[in-house]
Amino acid sequence: MNIYIYGGNSFRNKVHASLDHGNIKFKIEDGEIIDIFPLENFKNKIKDEPTEIFIIDQNKIITDDFISKYLKFLIPKDGIKKAFLDEYGLGDINMSEISDISLYIEKRIQAKETLNPKVKAEELTTIEEMLDCYE
């Protein structure tokens, strides 16, 4: 299982620091942590492998609201539409703290290895749902 990180330099550095602190590199035996850009490569990777782990900077996600419709100059040029992420099942999880990422990834790895037959890893949208699979 690979982990793909998409966002600005500051965001990527914080995510890498959090993943290093949680020793995630050692927990993904056959995978790696990859910074992915430009936007087209990122979109193609989502289309090809939607079950991988994607960590996306919230500032790069474009929602359909007043700003995106009328104040287009405020939208990042390398932003990705939330509707696209939702289409591939990636737009569901939001985390307020980067430190929560390690816990999320650990639960995703465990879900893939010892998945409850009734639940698929890509159907889990919150950390609480992941924890419920192991009770």
C-alpha cells in the first residue's frame, strides 16, 4: 500500500514529519510514501488506484460554493475539485490535526490486513468506523 501526499511544501513537510514520528515507513512493508505532483499525475493516480492512501492539503480542495463560482481568482490553480474526490471515494475524511494522520494510516493498514469481511477498507470514512471493525 502506497501513501501519496498532495499539497504545498509546508503541508508536505508537516505530513512527512508526522509520518516519521509514527514510524509509518516501517509499517507499510511493500509500499512507500510519495509526494505527487503535478495535478494531472495526481488525478491519474486516483483514477488508477483509488484504494491507496491519499493525503491532500485542505487548501488544494475546491468546493462548489460562492468563492469558486464568483471569485475564481482565489481558487488555487493546482486545486482539485471535491466532486472528483467524492467520485472516487476520497472526499470523506477530514482531519483537523496532522498528528491524526498516523492513526488513520495505521487503521487503514490494519483494515487491509485483517479486514472484517462485511466492510471494505475504502468504505471506512472515519477513524471511529475503523475502530469499530476491531471490536
